[in-house]
Amino acid sequence: MSNDETGTVALSGQCPLVATLPVSAQCDPEFCQKALNLLPLEFCSRLDGLTVLPNRRAFLIALDQAMAERPLQLVLLDIDRFGDLNACFGMAVGDRLLTEVGGRLASLQSPDRLVACLGGDMFATVEPLAPAGPAIPVLVDKLSELLTSAIDIDDTSYFLTSSFGLAQSPKDGATASALLEAAEAALAEGKRWGRGSAVTFRPEFVRDRGRAAWLAQGLQRALEGDRLQVVYQPQIELRDSSIFGFEALVRWTDEAGQAVSPTDFIPVAEQTGLITRLGAVVMTKACQFGAEIRRKTGRPLTIAVNVSAVQLHRHDFLATVERALKVAGLPPEALEIELTERALLEANRDAVAVLAELRRWGVVVSLDDFGTGYSSLGCLTSLPIDRIKLDRSFIEQLPRDFRSVEVVLAVLRLARSLSIDSLAEGIEGAEQAEFLRRCGCRRAQGYHFGRPEPAEAFLSGQIRF
């Protein structure tokens, strides 16, 4: 990497025009386009068309050369929610925002620092690793500072935030590709926990991403081969310990015969979109079981099915539920949809309308794991909810822990005042069940009453109730 006295940036092998492109000119889309038009095709292929910064290909070439000479620090920058900006204000505005960001970042170029646009809204900077230790946070501060001021386009001010992924050579990667992958893994990890983050690479990030990819492939094969099992846990009326319904829970055993926890594969299914197929399979099987157990027992038993935020926002979710009910012959009032606080927090106007339509059919809507998120009280007052399920974290210390007792009593009083039904999860002993019954909790489920079992165990009479 090198530059001249006028603040220009050169990459090894570039033509003189690219090597002497003034940094200040990169803020001007018209100038950039004229400059590109003057370049041979060979050199245009190394530049980003909007910002005239080095593109991914050119950056990797320069990075490989620089890594052979000294240790480096790499910072990836990704504009937060840029897709939403494009959708809201149009791609023309998005392009002008990227051009301005590219121009601002180009002002950081120096003899020892290269800035590039890797595609879309992702940018990269690389510079020598400071001898005294990592100086990446200083560079992150510089990058953040450049983006804090508003970008004015056609009398409208736009404010951007960004997330960062950080990596160092040679410890995080011995080649340009490996170092870039490490920074991308750090960036992805940061975005898992929220926007506006700056995360330094750790080896477990790659292991986690590798496991997620492995889980996604295995889950795809399990769906194709119909190897997912749905089990059912009884739900109890506390007044007389009778079963009023079941909760459907999905289980997966991989090709090696190892059980995979739902806490591992459900998030992967949501991230990859497989949750749509998975949810449809569970909904179909659960409704079939619900109809069969009602016919066998002659009792109005219900079936509860967990639904993710991704499913709720699908345009065909109502049709999926309607089809499952119709094929199984299950009346809508026998079905309960369980949603987490996160799903309800993310519910937009269309999703709320879907919930209202389900309730109009007679389907029960419940709030799962109540008390574990930010939005519980808001959900109770503003969204269509019939039942809350108290999270097991409040139940496991009952009745000895004073704070748990007070929280549970307060929640039960609130539910009664709003005419919302209540169910306690995770009941492990008779003492907990009796305490909850005396406190006015109507319903419960947990290992004290029964473990999740395959449908056949209940339909065959192996488990009597």
C-alpha cells in the first residue's frame, strides 16, 4: 500500500489514473463515474462502481501482499439496517448514502492504511498492527466518528450507525481470505447481540458458524426424510389434576443417533428459513394428534403449538393453520398458538391482524415464557392474548424463595384483573403444584405431571389419563 503527497491511494498493479485518483473526488458520484469511464476494463474490474474504492478482489490482492510484510489489523464496517433504508427511501437514496460513506472513509487513507468497499454496504480498512498492542478500538472510534454526522440528501438528513468486525494477522488468519473470514465471523457474532457493536474475533466464532452450518444441513435432511419427532406433554387443571390438553414439542435425533437440543436447532431454523417447513410439519402432526386423542377419549382436549416470529410474519401462515385444522378435522377452539415475548414484540400491524383473525376463528393465543423479556406488560395491554405461561425460572424456587413468591403472586393478580388465563411451566414437585393452586393459578405443566411422550403412548392407552 502506498500514496503520494496529494493524498491519493495506489494498489499494486493499478494504472496511473487509478493510482492518482484524489481522495476528495470520491465523494462526488459524477466525478467517480467520469473517472471510471476513462479507465480500461481491466482496472474498472478492481473498483467499486459507486465509491471508486478498491473492491473485494483488489482488496484481497493488496491484503495478501501486505500480510507477507508485517502483522495487520483488519476492521470490517457494515451499515446497520441499510436494507430498511433502501426499502423505505429507495435505492437511489441508498446509492447516494453509500457514495457519501465511501468518500468519508476514503479520508482515512494514508501510506499505511487502505480503505475498500467489499460490496453492498460493507467496507473494510486495514493497517499495520501497532507494536505496543492492539489499536483496533482507536480505529473503530475514528470510523464511527466519520459516520455520526448527518448525511444531507435533497433537504433530508439521514443518520447512520454501523457494526464492526475486527481481526488481526497472523493470529486470526494467515491468508487474506482467512483473515477476512475471521472479521466477517466477528461481525456476524456482534449482530447476533444487537446493532452498533464492535466485536473482536475469537476462534469459537468459527466453530459456532460451522456448527450452525452443520445443523442447517442436517435439519434439511431430517425434514426431507421425515425424521423429526413430535412429542406431547400433558397440561393439567390444578383444581383436580385432570388433563385438559397437551403441548406439542419437536425432537430431532441426528444421523449419528445423538439428540440435538431444540435450543440449538430452532434458532438455526429461524435464521435459515427452515422454520417455515419445520413449523408446518409440527402444526400438521399436532393437529392430527389433537383430533385423534379427542375422538379416542371423547373429551374436549386442546393442543398447543409453538410459533416463531418468522412464521407469524409469513404471508401464508393463516393458510398453513387453516389447512392443518381442516385436514385433521380439528375444531379451531381446540388449538392454542404459543408465542414468545420476542415474537409479540416484533409483531407488526399485519401480524397483529393475523392473531386477531385466529382468535376470531376460536384459536387460543398464549404468551409463552412470560416474564423473561422486555415487553410483557406492553403485550398484555396492546395485543390479543388469552393466556400467559409463567416461565419456569419463577417456579423452580417456589415456595421457599420470597422474591419468587411475590413475583408469581403479582403476575397472577394481574392476569385475573385483565381476565387472562394463567398456566405455570416447569412444575417439578407436589409442593409447587399445591402452592400455585392455593394462589389461584388454574393450570400447569411439568415433569411432576408427565414428561413429553410420543403420540402413540397416549393413543394406545400405554399412558392412562
